[in-house]
Amino acid sequence: MSKPDELVLVIPRRQFESAGVFHGFRAFDEDYHSRLMAPGGLSFQPRSRMETDPAFKQLIPYVILRHGRQIFEYIRGSSGGESRLHHHRSVGIGGHISSDDGRADGDAYRAGMLRELHEEVELRSAFFEQLFGFICDDTIPVGKVHLGIVHLIDLESPDVVARETGIAGGRFTEISELITRLDEFETWSQFALEIIANENGRA
């Protein structure tokens, strides 16, 4: 649950532009990630102001859970922090990085990503995590002020339990089925699912 005076991790839009503007999904590469997360540009700013200020991008971990050819999907409940996404389907778990997570650097980002993941779901399986890519959608209001960093977690078994009411109806679904109803999902999920489906098709 966000607080009106919560401080969240952001970068100036000019840093995003310097690293390289894109729309949709961009595959992970270390050089781009380093430029995006350059310590001099990271800061904590009041969330209430950042939600409407496109001069900054809030950094949002977007964790996708995969088991074989299945992806964990859910419906965003009304208790979730971002009201503009309530009742949308999603495959991304995560949220804002708070000043409570540490100093304004990559360590705070990592700590916040793990906190958000474990607050929202319990993983009862061994897993492998990788940085998978980045997501940006400046065509919608919520997208203008957020930048997604996509983490892909491959689980040995589909044993995941939701811990928050904001994760409603969570289940693993075949990627081939998810692709047939992309329009039910928030745009970030659409971008990610298309890439994952293409990769699975080549597997």
C-alpha cells in the first residue's frame, strides 16, 4: 500500500533518453542497463509528484514467472498500488522501489525487487532468475512515468501462492493460450508475452 509521502526510485527522463529511447520491449544488454542505472542519476522522489511528472521515470521491477511453456497470470485487484491498472490482467509482479529499501543505487533496486516479489507471492519451488529486458510505453499516462525492468524466473515446479489480495485468480497458463487473448492484458504484459511466445516458438 503506497503512502502519500512515499519516496520512490526514479531516473531523469534525460538519462533514459541518453541511454536510448524505445517503445515496447527491449532485450536485456549489460551496456544499456549500466547507462540506465548510472548512480549519478538515481534518486528518491515523492511518489505523489512522480505519478504525473514525465520529466522522470519511476523504475519498476516486472517479474515474470515461467514453468516450461506456462506463465503465471493474474488479475490486478483493487488493493494494488497503481489504481490505473486495477482489474487488468497481468503477468508481471513487482512495484515501486522505496527509500526504505536502501540508498538510491542498484542495491536499493535489487532489495526492493526482492521485497516486492516476496510480498506478493510465495515461491515454493527452486528457480533460476535472469534479467530479461526493459519495457516502455509512453503512449498511455501510466506508461509515461514508469519504466519496467523485466526479470524472468524459471521455476522447477508451478508452485506459487499469492500473498496479497492484489494478486487475484493467480494461475499458470500455456503461453499459446495467453497469446490468443492478449487484449485482456495491460500493455506491458502484452509486450513481454509476444517476445516470450516468439522465443518459445524457436525452442
